[in-house]
Amino acid sequence: MIWAKEETLPRSEIEAIQLTRLKSTVRYIYDRVKPYRGKMDAVGVKPEDIKTLDDLKRLPFTYKADFRDNYPDGLFAVDKKEIVRYHASSGTTGKPTVVGYTRNDLDMWLNNVARLACMGGATADDVAQISFGYGTFTGALGLHGGLEKIGASVIPMSSGNTNKQIMFLQDMGVTLLVATPSYALHLGEEVRNRGLDPAKDMKLRIGLFGGEGMTEAMRDEMHRVWGEQFVCTQNYGMSELCGPGVAGECTKLCGMHINEDWFIPEIIDPETEEVLPPGEKGELVVTCLGKEALPLVRYRTGDLTRLMYEPCECGRTTCRMENLSGRADDMLVIRGVNVFPTQIEEVLFKIEEIGPHYEILVERKNRLDVMTITVELTDDRLLDSYGKLSELEGRIRAALKSQLGLATQIRLVGPNSLKRFEGKAKRVTDLRKDGL
């Protein structure tokens, strides 16, 4: 189901909408947001200089640091009395990023979330269980409001309390699950540990996942746990841009459709900041169109992807972004080799004897980088066979060396030994600053 006609417009009409809204947004932010006006003045660009979409690249970037420097609401464009909702990021690296919404912003946001829910196969007949944590995190209330807009029934379960999660999945006939991919896998494992077969004993048919990336290997694992009938898509957003609602996968699973009438995507080289042509991989930069409380121009997301402009089989003509290959700031440099956790995950998920949960530890020993990857066995009986363990460990090391180009250390542990996460999974611990 397609929620809005803007999803199927010809490219020329999409770009006409973008240009009209871009001109208006640039004038609006210049007049109302002093820090950004200072940035534009510093590079000698005025709102009237924006005459084409190509002129977007003349505008200065907005960075995460701008939020920190202007905490809590120095980037807002409206008076506090016009704000009807506040959200904030988790603030794991210091002060949280505070975002605000006017009434019009909320309506735009939730309509965009309704679009991505429909892209993923949701309908008014669905019973949706939201297993994101509620609070200032945008994911839970964003999906909650978007699903209600399309007429679905919503259970605001929040995260945690796995026993109650499973009880409601069964008793309420839940057909749609909203969660992080890692928590959905944990939930599926617990369902199977209770002797249940989700494909036979539950009505669950759709997963709308966000909050962290989902690789194709993880999607395959999701089908193994929940059943082949389970259609799982991922969606993209971040609190600075609005929350979920920027982009989402349709059921054709060929990239995430960007709601281009509200967001203009660019891909840049993260080092040179040069705009790259369509099809090339780099860092995603997003300009928000029409936002009132927190308009953003050329926000550097830190996420690595590429853009595809060919129309999709689903009928949508909007640009698609490839599923994320990592974050520019998630990249590990190990003995001069660039390593992304997603590369490691792709390898691990193809090995039958180990489960979907893993941890990466990077240390410096004797002035050398050492990366240890801890993975769980699916069958603890392997722990009784040194020969089988040794063979498995060697196979994992060889597969990772082929993918990464460097040697790793492997630590095998029993089933259910590693920590499970209800929100975003923390996979990497880098201790190199603590050692020589």
C-alpha cells in the first residue's frame, strides 16, 4: 500500500517540490537561527543565492557539534510556547541532543512514519506491539503515532519484561513487531526456548525494525528464528532529522525509500566533504524541508551508504538509500586496516554453529592492535570436544581474515553467555587508549 501520492511522482515533480521548499527553508533558517546565519555569512552565501538544487552544495554543513555548542535549544527557530513536544538522544557521549516539534512538525513526522509503515506491509488490520523503550527516544512514539495514523491497533509495550512481551504476542494475536533487530532476535530465541514455533503458534507476520542497522545476514537469521513467513524491513531516521520517518524499506527489499519531498539526501566523501555522484558510497548528508521548530540544512549523519534513483518495482519513484554499511565514526582502524562491525557480522552470521550475538574487543598489547571477537555457540555440547572447537575457531578466523585482510582472535562461549540488549546493541569495546 502507498500512503501518499508524493511517493510516486515523476522525478521532475519531486525536484520541483524540493527546490521550492529548499528556498523557503534556507530563508527561514537564515532569518531565525543565529548560529546557522553566522555559518552562511562566513562563507558568503545569502538565501537569494539558492536558485537551483545544485546550489545546495554552496551551503555550510551542520554537525553534531553544533547541537552540543548550542545546547539545549540554541538551534531552534521558534519560541518555546510553539513547541508541543520535546525529544532527545541518549547522550552517550555527553549532553543529549535535544529536539523539538511544533504541531505542524508532529503532523509531518507521523505522516512520514505512516508512509514507511505502509512500505513495510503494515495495514489497518494489524495489531502492533512496540518493544522500543518509550521516553525521550523518538522511535517508540514515532512508530506508535504513525501506525495509529494508518488505523493499526497499537500495544505500547516498551522494552524489557520478556515474559510479558511473549505473553502479549500470543494472547493479543500480535501481527506486527516494532523493535531493534538485536532485541527481536533475543525475543525470538526466548519464544523458541519455551517450545513455541512462531510460525505455527503466533500470528506475527511483520517486523518494522530500527534503532540500529540490520545486515542481510541478520535478516536471514531473523527468518530462521521467526519463520519464513516473517517479513522484516528496516527504517531509517535520527532524532536530529525528526526521528524515524526519513526512509524505509518496501517489501521488495531493495533499499530504503527516502521521503524526498521532506528530505534532500546527498552523499559526500567524509574526508574531503566533496559531493559524490549517484551510486557512489560515502557519508549521508540530509537537508530537512519544511520543519518549523528545528530546521536543518546539510546535516552530516555519519552514516555510510549510497543513493539509487531508479524507480522501484513497488511503484515508488523516490530515491532509495542502500542499507547502511556502517558509520564513519564506527570504523575501527586495526593495524592500518579499516574495519566496520558490519563486515564482521556478515561473516559470523554465515557460520551455523554460532549464534547471532557477538562482542568485539580491541586492545593494544606490546604496541600492537589485537582484536578479539567473542561469539556464542548454538550447542553447548561442542564445549566438550576440543577438536571440534579448534576446527570451528580456525574456520571463523579464516573467514574473517578473508573478509578483513587481517588476523583476529576468537573466543567461543556457551549459549546465552553474552549480554542481550533491549535497545541499541553495544558490540564494540575499544581499550586501546588504555594500553601501549
